[in-house]
Amino acid sequence: MKTYLPPKFLVERDQDKCIKCEVCVNQCSFDNHYYDAEDDEMKTRTEGCVGCHRCVTFCPTGALTVRRNPLEYRDNYNWRPEYIEDIIKQAETGGVLLTGMGNDKGQRIYWDHLVLNASQVTNPSIDPLREPMELTTYLGRKPDRVELDTDLNLQTELAPQVKLEVPVMFAAMSYGAVSLNVHESLARAATEAGTLWNTGEGGLHPKLYKYGNNTIVQVASGRFGVHPEYLEVARVVEIKIGQGAKPGIGGHLPGEKVSAEVSATRMIPQGTDALSPAPQHDIYSIEDLAQLVYALKEATHYTKPVSVKIAAVHNSAAIASGMVRAGADIIVLDGLRGATGAAPKVIRDNVGIPIELALASVDTRLRQEGIRNRASIVVSGGIRNSGDVAKAIALGADAVYIGTAALIALGCRLCQQCHTGKCAWGICTTDLFLSKRVNPDIGARRLANLLRGWSLELKDMLGGMGINALESLRGNRLHLRGVGLTETELKILGVKMAGE
Amino acid sequence: MKVTETIPEETIKIDASGIYYRELNARLRELAQNGARKIELHNVYGQRYIGTNLNRPVEVTIFGTPGNDLGAFMEGPRITVYGNAQDGCGNTMNDGEIIIHGHAGDVIGLSARGGKIFVRDSVGYRAGIHMKEYQDKKPILVIGGTAQDFLGEYMAGGTLVLLGLNREGHHKAKFVGTGMHGGVIYLRGNIESYQLGKEVGVAELGEADRELLARLVGEFAAHFGYNADEILKHKFIKLFPLSLRPYGRIYAH
Ligand code: SF4
Ligand code: SF4
């Protein structure tokens, strides 16, 4: 069928600069560039361009640029090009529209409507370059009360705690969705920075067991690669109930991505689809969740915190309360803008709630019920910079997960082609030729650099507020003010209007 | 808790009445680590996760009713239950054996990747759901009675045998093998096509099937004192996945 889809981008080549080195041909995994022998010229099939900038970045003479296709539709606020083109695609395929990365729609981003405080005159700010400043965070259940004996030795038995040097962890991205080199980059950066990375639901390659102390392993509905050793090497075990990019639906790693190595790590035959059922079929209630939480605690001899991750949805606060009561030591909320290797577009863009509101309401609810100490809260889904991190901490988070931001550090340009397995940056693919593009030495460096930069910025913000430990910001919403928010939004966020 | 002193070759008996599961399992783990080979648990009343973290080939015999998630994440032990098992038996089991002289509840063998489970009588809903196999790891679930709906749902590997001895091969389960994309189900007797998931095909048994089935039924019969030949006389059918990629064609890019 002839496609009615117009090209999304135009690739322009400055023929004066082009030296016909064919780097672009090799770099474009979507096969858009080619050498035309008849004209002795490099050419481009522009209609296949996804705007990933790989060729632009690697063209040695800077001969290439990519522009949005200027082809205009008649103005129509209702029928925007995206909706028109989605219909064209479905008319041509009859399928569920699949996409990658996170929600790109315009739902309000509350981080942009929250501002932080700073000390002026009445209390001094602190200079983090010269004075000690602490970002240390402990994840895990905190006791209801602490008892000391007369020599001030701790009498209370503490639940397992995990120490983070920086309250930013790498979000779950499964091996299979991303390449092994990405996993290695994340693992090494997390180890260097004193934080944790998360295997996602596709198992852990034995080569990475040595980073176990900085690893969160996931147990999801597919139970891929879950075996005693996997649980044993981990620092934290996380039960994945849901994911912000696709709340309520399962996963589906297509057979093409199940290479020999992926098959070995997931422990499934090569080339078969890896289906993650929508629910975990041993969890239909909070009581069932408690059963799996404690099964994992039993399996790991009560030595590791068990985390439970859900997508942020309408009743998150009540669900979170149940999760804490079910024995979760860490609860993870993944918001509307959380990303994915593949999800139906209609789900990604329409299901779930913004993380800022979910976080505020969960923190409030757990405090009201007097059980906030029993679990750490970790949030994810749209954390873009250290400012978002500071605001999340002030709203009540103990730590955050970053997924998209980490991938951008590795080269990702948000072209949203993750589900095709053709990621030109070698990130979201298991193709051996492409995945070599992420060199774990360089990848780990870039990620560790990002965390270092954010740590320094967090310390700057703390110092400006006149506090010297992240602990003093945690859940302290007085350090936040809202801008351009309604009464209801301010109420849910638990912050005052700027100027108040 | 009263425990005979550890002498590895001897059977160690534990009276489990009134003992909380966490304490019971910690005790089992300690015994297993100290080299105990045979442990008997008496008066078991619903204690969960028995066998979960033993990770060695110890023999545990249970008298009573073990609780949910018996042998969850199990690697190695052989558990024999004189009584009924509840839900989640063999959940994500990796290796070992569970033999139940009675019934079992829902989601038995959920996501199991290895080991063997034999149930003398019937099981609940979604038995063998998402069992999967990898290389030499192939989970086996043999059920003497019958099963409820969604038997073998999402099955990705392994072998499931349903004998229907209590109903002479009449099975009432519906949605059998829904989403199945690997493994095989041998069913004694017959099943109507409306009872099957649409991803499932039905076939006669081949030579290799019959060999495997004879071996598994032989083990089943030996555990529970049946005559394997009698069981095998009856007609069996084979249920198999029509595609390894049942949902490969519903997406557009
Ligand atoms: S898809 Fe990427 S590499 Fe290919 S032409 Fe477009 S920008 Fe260049
Ligand atoms: S991971 Fe790769 S395919 Fe996905 S958005 Fe980033 S660059 Fe594109």
C-alpha cells in the first residue's frame, strides 16, 4: 500500500562540505543515506528519517543537518498533524500504535510551577564549597521508635538500610530493552557515585554480578531471569507492579530482540516473544502483595529492603498505604511522564497522573496515617534536572529514579524509536553492531559526570536555603511555593502560593 | 521448639504447631545449612514459604496443610506433603521437587522455570501459568485430578500433564492454554474446542511425546501408588502453542 504519510524531517547535505566518507551511511540504522555511483554523490532518503541526529553528530565535516519538514497542513487546532498521521498509520496497518520513550503531551508539568526558597538576611546561607554539606540518604524501613540502653547503644533492631551518596538512582531498564553495554554503564556509574541502578525485569547478566552491591533487581510479572542467585547478589529487590508509561498493561519484548545473550539472561529460548502478563497472577490484593513481599524477604533472609513499584494512578495514596502495610520497605511511584522501551501510544499519553501530584498525595496520606517512616518513597517519571530533584525531595520523596535523563547522557535524542530495536545510538537495541556504540568506559563516565553535576547543584541549592543536609529539606514543603496554580492544585501539593 | 540434635543422616522431626512461619523457616534453613538431609514437619497449619530459601537438596516431609507459596523461588529441596497445599505452590521455582498427596490451590507452578511438581488430586485456577523453560531447565507439573480455568495460561515452556483420574478424563476447565507460546500440555481424555484458548492447537501424541508421558506418569504412579499402565491406556491429547509469537502482529509503528 502506498503510504500517505509525509516525511517528518528533511535531511539536508551541504555538498560542498561532504567528502563522501560514508560515515552517515554507516551511522544511520534506518538506512537513509546511500552513495549514488551514477551521480558520484551521497544522497538521502529523507522520508525514513526519525530525527535522531546520529549522522549529524558523526559527520566529520558538519555537512549534514536535519530540519522539521516544513510541509504545512491547513491550521486546525483540533486535527493537529500528529492525530492526522496516527490515523494514516492505522489505516495502513490496522494495528495498535506502538511508541517508545515517555509521554510527550502537554499535561501540566508541576515542577515548572514550583519554586524553591533561599535565605536572605534573617538566616544565613551556607557556602557548600567551604562548608560540609550532606546528601546522604538511607532507603529502607525506619523504626517507629528508637530505644537506647544506658551506654547509648542502639537496642532497636533496624530493618535493612541502603545508603546512597546522592539521592538519584538509575531507573529500571531491562536488558533486552536496552543493551548490555548500557547496563554495564549504569552499573559502573552507580558504583562510582555511591548510588543504585535497577536491572528492570529482564534479569541480570552474570558479568554484572560484581556490581551487585549497587544493584536493584526487579521481580515483575514475567519473572524473567529471577532465580536464587539473582536475588542473592542484589542490594534491593523490587517488585514491579506497574510502570508510568503503561499503567495496567503488560510488556512484550518482541522475539527479534531476544538474542542469544538476552535469552541467556532472561532464561527463555532465543527468538520467542517475552510476554510480561499485565498483572502478577499471584497478586490480586494487598494481602497477596504482602505474600510476595514476604516471599522475597524469606528468599533473601530478611537482609535486603523489598521495594514495590507502581504507576501513579488515581488512587495512588490509598494503594501506597496498602503497599506500606503489605511490608514494602521502599515504595516507588512512576508518573505519567515515565518512559518505556515500547508501549501503546494511547496508553503512554493518556493513562496515569503527574508524579508531582502523586508524590504529594502519597506523602501526605502516609503522614496522616502515621506510617510514613515505615517506607522510603522514590519517585520517577520526568525528572529532568537537579531542580526537579530538589523539588521532589521537598515534596516528600526520599530519592528519585532517572531513566530518560540517564539515556540522554548516553546519547539518546528522544527520537522515540526505542520499540523498533534500531536505536542509532546503540542504547535501546540488542543488535550487536549497534550496541557497540555505547562504550561502557565512556558511558559510565558520562553518567557519573551527570550525577556529579547534579550533586554539586543540589548542594548549592541547599546552601542557598541555609541548610546543610538533604534530610532537612526532605518533606519540608515550606521551602516550596507555587506559581500559576489553582487553589486545588496548591492544596494537593501542600504548598503555598508564591508571595504568601 | 523441640528439635532432636542434628545428626545429618537421621530424620529430624519438628512439631510445627503454633510456630510462626518466619521462625519455622529460619529453623529449617539453619538445619539445612548444618547438613540435615531429612526433615519431618508435623502439625503444619498454614505456615507459608516452606522450602523457599533452603537452596540445597534436603528432603522435607510435611504432615498437615502448608500455607501459600510452598517452595516459592525454591532451588533444590524435595518436599512431600501429606495433606493439601494452598495457593502459589512452586511459585517461580527453579529446581527441586514437590509431591502433594492431596489437592493444591490456585496458580500452582506460577512462572516455574525448573523442578517437578506432582499433585495427586485436583488444582485450582491458572495452574502452570507462565511456566517457562531454558535449555536443560524444564519445569514439570503433573496433576492427577482436574484443574480449573486458565490452565497453562501464558505458558512459555515446560510440560504440564492433566490426568483427570477423578473424572475419568472429563475436564471442565475453560480458556485452557490462553496465550500459550511455548511448552506442551498432555491431557488425558478429551476437551471441547470451546474450552481452549485460541492460541492452542490440538494434536495426537507422537513417539517422543509418548515416551516423555510414560516417564512422567510412571513417576506420578510411583509417588501415589497408582498403576501407570492403567492410566496410560486411556486416550491422551497434546495441546501445543500455535505460535511462538502469538501477539507479534497487533502492532503498528
Ligand atoms: S534517522 Fe538519524 S542517522 Fe538517519 S538520517 Fe535521520 S538523523 Fe541521520
Ligand atoms: S533510546 Fe535510542 S531509539 Fe530510544 S529515543 Fe533514545 S535515541 Fe531514540
